[in-house]
Amino acid sequence: MTRRPLGGPWVGLCRPARGLIALALATLLIAIPTATLAADPPVENDASVRVRDVSAGAEADISASPHAVEARPAPPATPTPEPTPEPSPAPPTNGERLAAFALNYLGYPYVWAGNTPAGFDCSGFTQFVVLNVLGIDIGHGLEGQPAAGAWVDWGAWQPGDLIFFQNTYKAGLSHVGLYLGDGLFIHAENEGTGVVISSIYSSYYGPRYWGAVRVG
């Protein structure tokens, strides 16, 4: 039986050869991890952005994610509509102007045949008001004033209408006033009262109603 030499394949080698082999192996072992490290892919730049927090006085890293949703601008503010201006009130009618003007002379004295603020009689008062408001001279004579306007039926009166009465101080057509509204009229009644406001429906004037006309 042949005896194998002890020590394996290294035994037959001379000492210098074994030294060279050991050095080569050591060099190979060192090169392998170095090559492995070199083959690793480089770490991508995380594209972090350094932003200074002004309010806190510190810096913070904010990563710019490729999937981040961009902030959308706020929609434009809806303009506030301008308020609708209130419609202008309708100008007063001629009749309303007549009534308003006549009220300025409430309490003025009664003077027979007068047609000025110094003193009025009934037809002189209506003549003065209509002339100064509408520029129409309806005359001072009571009998002619009903022809100055259009006839108005009982109860259909409007401010400014001329209201006539009969059988006051004489038989027949004898008195006139100017309608204000709500059954009231203003007139130069007599020396004791001057220019006053009375009701068409009163016990005195109601039964003496004659008619009404609208001027202008």
C-alpha cells in the first residue's frame, strides 16, 4: 500500500512558491468587496431643497417628490354685484302740486272779492292757487270756474280737484274749495274762519254738494 504524502497539494511546493500564492489570494479577497462596492449604483440625489423658515428663523429640508401635486391658484373672486338703486319716486301730479301749494295758505284771512295773500274769498283763493301752480287763469267769477276743467263724479275726487257747493249764503252755486284727499277740502270760508279745511261729508257741506271738476 502506497502512503500519500501529508499536507495536501501545498506540500510539494517550495516555500517561495507558497508565499506567492498566499499573496495572490489575499489580493483577490481584498479586490472582490471593492469591486462589489464599485458596482453598486450611485444613490440618486433626493433633490431635497433647503428652505429657510423666515418666521421660525430656521432652515428645513423639504423633499421635492416627483409625485407632488402642484398648488393650484385660487379661483378669481366673484365680483360683488352693484346694489340696484332705488327707483326715483314719481313726480307729483298737477293735482298734488295744487293741493300742496294751497296748504301753504291755511289760516290766511278771508276778504270779500280778494284773490291775494292779503285776503281771499272762495273763488279768489282757487283762482290764485291754479294760476300760481299751473299758470292757468280760471277767472275770479265763481260761475265760470266749473267750465275750467273736466267733470268729476261723486267720490272720484283726486287732490287738486275743484269742489263746488250750492245754497250756502245764497241760492244756487255759491261756494268753491280745493280737494286735498280723504274727503277733505281747503277753502276760504268766511270772515270768521279765513282759509280752513273742512269735510265734504260734514252735516253742513254734504247736503250742499254741487259737483267737481279737474283742471289741467
